[in-house]
Amino acid sequence: MQLKKNIKLGNNLNLLLFIYLFTIFLTFKISAEINLDGSNTDIKILDKISSKNESIRLVNNKEYIYKDLAIKSIKCTDSKYDDNPEVKAYIQVRDLTKKDRNNVFVFNGWMFSSSPSIAPFDHPVYDIWLVNCY
């Protein structure tokens, strides 16, 4: 007795496997896109001497001069569709009063809106914290 191979079933299994893998790929791609990259970053600056705070909107990759500070937001993401939304931004801050070229940045790193103490901005006159990203 000669055995026949079921070619139609083999082709259908390959098609089903392709559809399954493609669906998994799309699921990971959509979940990765939930972190929305913004083009603007909102921060608040507190002047510790005068006790006044000011809200500032930064355009990403453009430097903003605030009194003695040069502030630049490189990247900003917002995960507003997550159960625990998190706003994070990569920010660089230079103190313009310091002429020492070895210590250019007062702050250079990620800021988190929900936990500013993870990477605190440490300056004797100013305090900066992240508010929003869009």
C-alpha cells in the first residue's frame, strides 16, 4: 500500500503558522508603540532663593536658556495607556556661570515624573522636575 502525502494540509499548516507568527509580531510592535515619543517636554523650575516656580515648555533637541541654566531635552516618552503611566525624559542641564570645561553638565540623564528622587537634579539655586511630555 502506497502512502500519499496530504499536500493541502501541509500548505495550510504553513499558512496558519505564518499568520500566527505575524500576529505575535504585530502584538509586540503595537505594545512597543504605546510609549509615545513627544516633541515637547514640560518642566517646572523652582528658584530656591526667591521661592518662585515657573513652568517651561521645552522643544526637544533645542536648548532653552533660563537665567544661569541652559536646559535641553533630548527625548521624551509618555506611556499614558499603561496601567501606571510614566513620563520620562532625557535632559541635559548646563550651569552657564561655571567656566570649568571638565564639568560641563550639572545634570545629564533621565528624569521620571513619578519618581524624581531616582535621578535628582542637584543645584544650590534651582530645582527642576519633569511634568509632562507631548
